Amino acid sequence: MATITSPRERVLAAALSEFAQHGIAGARVDRIAKTAKTSKERVYTYFRSKEELYAAVAADQLQAVMDSTVLDPSDLPGYVGELFDFYAEHPDMLRLVGWSRLEPNEALVGLGAAGAASLRTKLDAIEQGQRAGVLDDAFEPVDVLMLLVHLSMGWFMAIEMHGLDDDRDVLARRRAAAVLAAERLFPAVKPSR
């Protein structure tokens, strides 16, 4: 884990925790400031509003996912495994996603430039894999991507299944199930010669 040094980085880290725990509406800038060891006024010098701060946190988390995973159309199960591992290591990210679905935020309409570029890159990779014949074209690229993302995070988002999360064997079985489901849905297709 990287050492957080700048006041802005401390604010973002504190905000991630606050938003993950309390959602957008329930988060309090004064608690964020206290956790970041700064003043509320200083937080507002970096971010004009709580919504802008939330959008910055969400963008940072999206960037972290993009930096940690690579979608290879010839190995979609591997991508599901990478995403699963990322979510296992970053539970606040998933809580942030859950809150954003409950509390839509105008600051997050669209994905921002980085998110839109990442989405386009992934969809292009899937489409190229389909054109090259290494990936079945039975699904639209966007459907493939959404199924992969939901396979990777499904166990974590199913709150009724929590309580077993601390058991490494259970986590390994859940990961294996998600990867196997991806293998069954999107088997690698050997190009014809």
C-alpha cells in the first residue's frame, strides 16, 4: 500500500472510507476533515462540494481498477479473476458502488473522461476478439463486459452471504466459481486456419 503524504491524498482516503460507510447523503465533510487531520475549510479548497469530492473519490477508485486489471479477449475468465481479487482487496470500493446505485449523483453522470476511455478500450478489445474469432460473438460487447463485471463482484454484493468473507477457503471457492462461470459463458475459441 502506498504511503499517503499530501493533505489532498489524506482527504481522498478519508472520504473513501466515509462515503463507503455512510453513503453520499450520510457522509459528513467535518468527519472527513477530522480523519484527514485537516480543516473542513481546507477540504473545500480542494473540492467545491461534497458531490465534487465524491466524484473525485469515485474517479480514483475507477483508476485503481483500470490500473490493476487487463481485459484480454482470449482470457475473459482471467479478467474475472483479476477483478474478483481487486474487489476482495478493496471492499470500500464495492460499498461505494452500492451507495452510488442507491443515491444517484449528478457528478457521476457518465464515467468521466478516464472512465469513458477505459470502457471504450474494453469494448473495443472484446469486439476485436470477436472479429478475430477468439471470442464467440453471440453477445454484444457491452453485454459481455457487464456479465464479466457482475460475475466478479456478485458474491461481494450479495449481503445475505456476508459473514463467510473472512474464510479464505470460502473466498477461494467463490473466486473459482466466478472464473468457471466465465469459462462456461465465454470459452476461448480457437481461430480456424
